[in-house]
Amino acid sequence: MRGMLMFAHNNDLFDYGKMAYASALSAVHYIEEPISLVTDDGTWSELVNSYPDAERLFGDPILIEHEKRNERHFDLEDGTRKQALYHNLTRLRAYELSPYDETLLLDTDVLVQDSALRNVWNSTAIVRMNCNISNLVKKNPPDRIVKIGNHGLTSLWATICYFRRCDAAKEFFNIAEYVAQNYNYYGALHQFSTGLLRVDYVMTIAAHIMSGYVPGSESVVTPLPGDDTVFAWNKDILVDVEKGRATFLADVEGRKFPVSTYRTVHCMNKDSMMNMADRIIDQYA
């Protein structure tokens, strides 16, 4: 049995349940597999009260309590920043909570716009995530690989993650939880700021541990189909969505230009994703 999994916990700024519903509709449209939602009672109640069809889409929710450890600044559509709790650590329980033998784990701010991710199924890989990323405007900045800390580990991006049920994947997520529990130590070891616990960093370090601490060696993590993930960064504002196309006002050296992408895209500016959520729902419901 295979399917997709999302995590959503509302905070004072964003209705993550609604964002998950919009994103999940696009994912089911293109990937054509069931999707489950891990959430909390309050988020789920708000979602089904506003969008009763969410019960049909997600089925029974996987209800858990979220942690209250993380707090971060969020960039808003008007250019300001606000601070709020950020409930992202429950994603490290994905292996434990997934009802599927093969799972495609998606962030709620991923807008699926093509069927490339269908090619993850029946994979012999244990865990699949991308380290290569591309931008809406590829010449500014160029496609890039991001390094974490002064030791130069290549960052994995956990925004889209495939895993299959096996002992090695279970061990990977167990190690990831261990890294999260000892995040200050690993921050000091790899020399990065630990003010915000980043799941990307946690999974990068877990993969490094499982590869025997040897950079560049064969990793437990292999790339997703397509080998890169499109990122719309914090200053790129989502302004329109049609089925299979997202249009942003992309930031190019401080100036805004309209740019459309037809690929699956990670919308880093959650405020603009929220402001377009009803439009996404209308397109894919």
C-alpha cells in the first residue's frame, strides 16, 4: 500500500490545515494516490468546519499532540516579518505514523503541478530527498547546493521525502530523532546556529551518520525523480494559480518580475501561499 503524508499544526499566523488541504488537492490530482494528514484536534476541527470535504480527501486524521519548542520569523507578503511558534518537529515521526508501506512525505507549502513524483513508487531506494535546488529565475541566483555549517555537509531538503517501510528507513528516522534531541551538540559540532531546529539539518546529519561520517560516500538517501526541487524563495510572491501553472512575482535583485512555473514548487513564502489557498482549492477540488 502506498500513499502520501502531510503534517499540519496551526499557529497564530497561519492556518496550516487549510494550506494542507489546498496542497493535498493538487498532490492527489497529479500523483493519484491516497493522502493522510497528521494533525492535532484543534487544527482538524477548524479544517473540517471550514472545508467539510477535507474528511473525504484525508479520511480519518492521525491525531497527535504537537511540540511547542520551535519559534521562528516568517516573511509576510507585504515585506514585513513576524514571529510565531513553528510546529515542525512532529515530521520526524513520519515513519512511525505513516499508514503506508511506501510514503511520499510532503510539506504543506508544496504545490504539486506535474506527475514526476509518481516515479518514486516501487523504488529500491530506502529514503529519497533532493539536495539540488533550482530557482524561479535560474540566472539569479544560479541553481545551487547549500552547505550547512563550516564542515560543509551538503544540505538535504526534507520538504519532499520518500521512504519505504524497512529496517534501514526505520533506523534513519530513529537517528534523526536522536539528532533532534541532541541538536545543540550537533550545532556545535558542525558549527551552525541552533536557534531554530531545522528538519533539513536533522535529516542531513542523520544521513551523514548512516553513511559512516564520510562526506561524499554512498548515502542511505538518494535523489527524487528529476534530481532537483524548484524553490520560490521568501521574497517570491505567489499571485496566481491555474491547474498546472503557478505565477509568482519573483524577486530579481530587489525588483519584481512575473514568472510562471509548470513544475512542482516549494512556496517558501507561506503568507502568499495562504492568500492563494482558496484559488488552489477552486482549481483542484
